[in-house]
Amino acid sequence: MTRLIDLSVSTRDTPSEATPVKVDLLDHVAGATVLGLSPEDFPGGMAISNETVTLTTHTGTHMDAPLHYGPLTGDAPAKSIDQVPLEWCWGPGVRLDVRHVPPGAGITVAHLTEALERAGHDLAPGDIVLLWTGADALWGRADYLTSFPGLTGEGTAFLVERGVKVIGIDTWGLDRPPRSMIEDYRRTGDSSVLWPAHIYGRVREYLQLEKLARLGDLPAATGYTVACFPVKVAGAGAGWTRVVAICDP
């Protein structure tokens, strides 16, 4: 039997989100009044409910589109999330174990090549790479925002130049924590330390999956398909995404 593994977090207000999530509920009773009726007009004395949610496109498990990184990719206009080809969002999953990289540090090309060797895998175009840091264990806590490693610019180039269109990670963001990058910038004056994985997307287009979860539940480094179709928010740089691993017997 095919097994489905949910690699997404629930979208909710939590200390692990940098911006608040607000959910206003229209319950089953009040739902009748907005229709100009009363609850007693409906079977069981209840109408239908609804929710109004206020959040950013980067809340919860989501996909970053090239437009998030900058207005251009190379010399062409950067794709918004509703322009992302669906073919990019379905492909073989490759989990790379980088749990030994400490929080605040960069995931380098050496880390990636070592993880690929341990996985016994050669990257192929269309692979969906999932960086397994283990930081999702902090989900629900404030230190989820600050205690994780991030992919370096060179590491991003290494993956994308081998045909990878989607890079996912089980942390708040693909780059190192903002505080770590900003401290390095203020100390050195070198702007290349600021969001290098994101900025590489101005050179070649690729997608990021951020705030993944349960990568440890995958049966192995490879051997399954990942589906990660984003919500089509017109003209936006990101979209909420339900990420699922499909494991065939």
C-alpha cells in the first residue's frame, strides 16, 4: 500500500512564526446571520462556518518563488508563485542528512557532497532535495527562529547547477538565521554574507521549501516522490504549500 508522509507544519499562531497569525471564526450559529437567516432556519439549528485568516505568504510550510529573491533571474523577469511550472513541484525526493551542522553555521558544498555519498546518490535534474537538520523539533518554541544552520550561496549553486529546481529545509529559512548573518555583516562590512542562498536565485531560478517537518519519518534518503504544489497567489513571491512524500511499497 502506498504510504503518504506529511512533511508540513500546521499554519497557526505560534512563537515559531516571526509574524502573527490571526484567525477570526464565524461559527455555525453566526454563519446564519450573514446570510440574512437565523440558525433555526437550518437543519439542526446550525448554518455553515467560515474563517478569516490574516498571515503572510511565508507563514507555515511554504514555497519561495524566484520573485522573492529579486525582480530578475538573469536577464528575465523572475517568476511569481503562480507562474511556477507544476513539473518542478513533483519529483524524486533526496534527503540529505546535515544534522551535524551546528546552529548558526553554513551548510557547505563539503557537507552536501558528504551527505550525498552517505546516501549513495548522484543528483539528477528534477530531484527535490530535502535538507534534514532536525531543527523542526523546536517547532512551537521561540528558539525555532534562531537555532538552525543555513545553506550557503556556494551550496545553493552546487545543487541548482546540477538540475535541482526545489530545495527544502526543516527550518525557519533556507539561509542561516537573520541574526547570525546581520552580525557577520556588521562585523565585516561584507554584504555577501546577507541571504546568499536567496540572492543566488537572481542568477539561476529555483524554488525553496521552508518550514518542512518530519524528514526523519522518511524511510530512507531516496526512493519516494515528493509533491509540493503551492497555492496560486497572483503576483506573489511565495505561497503556502502542503508537502507530501509518496512512498510506494
